[in-house]
Amino acid sequence: MKLTLKKVKKMMEEGKNKNLLGNHLIEFSEDGIVQRLEASESKMSWEGLEKIVETEGYYFLYNTNLSAIIIPKEKVVDELIELDKILTNKKDRFE
């Protein structure tokens, strides 16, 4: 664990990471997910997700086995009911 933390810290210090950390605007539609960051925009269809995992505090939208869009529920309080409906509906296709 300690070695992984050192590698992550080094990676973060080495380059520009505008598209890794910070605020992300995420929009959901029937077609998929649009993620807007400070310096880029990406689109992913629902078919591009590997799995959706929900915990008490987060949604994890995995696009690979090692990479996910992480949505803290505390940051989407106003949209939580609608987001839960969308993700629950999409999550059914993974089970």
C-alpha cells in the first residue's frame, strides 16, 4: 500500500493532471454519459460500462476493471433520486 501511494504521489507531481482531479460535470441521458472537465469532454455509451457499483456514499461507474467514474452521493443531493433511477435501470443489465 505504501509503495502504491508513493507512485500515485509521484505521478501527480510529474505532470499536468487537469483531467484527472477536480470538478467534473457529468450528464446522463438515454444514450450514455458525457463527462466535462476543465480541458476536455468525453462521451461514453451505456454499453461502454463494464459494471455499476453502488455503496452507501458513492456510485462507481466502471469503464474498465481498473478505472471508474466515481460519483459521491453527497455532491449530487438534489439529483440523487433521478440519478438513482437512471443507474438502477442501467445496473440491471449487468446482473
